[in-house]
Amino acid sequence: MVDYIKNQFKDINTWKGMVALGAAIIMYFTPDEIDNIIMMALGTLGITDIFVMNKK
């Protein structure tokens, strides 16, 4: 079980999910101007999935 958790933290998708969750919480407490900046940052983070091919 501990090895599974360690392996999950090595995966980039886990980190992207944690960043998105953190951004959602921050967006709840910030004004709309800051929300637009956060949405642009998350969009650039998500667009990397289109251009990056995972090696398997």
C-alpha cells in the first residue's frame, strides 16, 4: 500500500490533479480578476497533455 502511494506521487497526472484541486480552493476565496489568471495558468497546464506523448 505504501509503495502504491509512493508510485502515485511520481506520476505527473497526480500532481496536475493536486494543482487543479488547490486552484479550485483558491479560486473560491479570490476575486474574479485573480480567477482569470488562475484559469489561464490551468489551461496552459492542461494543454501540455495534447503535445506530450507518454512513453509506455
